[in-house]
Amino acid sequence: MPYTRVAEFEADDEAVARFVNMVKEDPSPPEGVPASGINILRNRDNGRLRVVVFFDSEEDLHKGSETLDAMNPPEDINVRRLSVDTFEVLLQSQTP
């Protein structure tokens, strides 16, 4: 089963746009993050952003988390990390 790392951020519109564009332009994960996918979720009402990063194994999750925990957003954007959780994915399904 895959694993996820879910980070929640408080971010303004510019920060969200820059992050989404960065991932669109280069969807490869950063060096040291053996991720298999990413989902970016936004709640416009409360200014929150959730970044869900998928990993194929628990070992990859731990390695990726170490790298991501050491990263800080650029100082010129308005974003603040609020929380980070990790989960084992028990079921992943999409409607055909």
C-alpha cells in the first residue's frame, strides 16, 4: 500500500499560484523526495492549502519527509506551514 504526507499551509493567492505553477512546470519531485505523485488542495474560504505527496513505501515516505521537513518556503512569498501528518493509504479509488 502507498503512503502519504499531508502538509497544511496558510497561503495567499500569489503563493498558491506560484506553487501550483512551479509543480506544473516541473512535476518531478525535489532531489531527495522519492515521491510517486502529488495532489494540491485549496480552500479559498479560509486561505488554506493542503499538499498531499504520495510515496510507494514507508521507507520512501521517511526519506522524503526528512528532505521536505528541512525545506523552507522562499522568504518573498506569504506562506506558513501549519501542520504535517503521514498516513498509510488503505483504499484509493476513482469513479470511472
